Amino acid sequence: MVKIGNVIRDKVKERGFSNAEFARRINKHIRNVYDIYQRDSIDTELLSKISSVLNFNFFSLYFVPDDKNDSKVEDYHNFNQYSNMEKVKELEDKIQKLEEQITTLNEMIKDKDKIIKLIEKNNSDM
């Protein structure tokens, strides 16, 4: 059986987080972090939060496929892969929109500079 606390502690170290930083990210007191490290089991909601913070699927440690579940394992991995691809696509779209905004803002800055030069020229001609 997996001692989840040990695995979490190892992942925290691997990610380079201090215990205080990890506690802050999971919104717990540092004493709770030390308690988590000692656990054999853990609440799924907390484990989900820890998985997100440490970018590691701790739930996969508990899933032991057998012949009957092989298709379920494949479905699960396909879902995760699809979900990740969907997130990547979403982020790519956001990046593209931000790049378009940057281009528009740069053009506006150039127009502003031209207007300022015209105003300065007009004022110097007076």
C-alpha cells in the first residue's frame, strides 16, 4: 500500500517548494503539512488540491488496473490527454489574442507619436 504522505513530501522536495510555500499554496498551516507527510491515507478533496499544486496525479498511485479495467484505464488516460490538449488549445488561443492586442497597442503608440510630432510641428510653426 502507498504511504501517500511520503510520496507528497518527496514531490514537494522535487518541485523545490519549502514546507511553508507548500502550506501557503494548499491554504493550510505548516503544522498541517507535517501531518500530511505522516498520513497513510488522505481526503480526496485535499489530494486533488495537492495534485494541482504539485502538478502530479496522486490518484494514479491508487489505481491498479486488472484485465476487466484495462479499457477504463485507457479511457481515463485518453480523457486526461484530451483534457490536457484542450487546455493547451485554450492557452494557445489566449496567447494569440494577447499577441493581437499587443500589435494593436503598438500601432496605437505609433499613431500617438505621429500626432504628437504633428502637434509639436504645428506649435513650432506658430
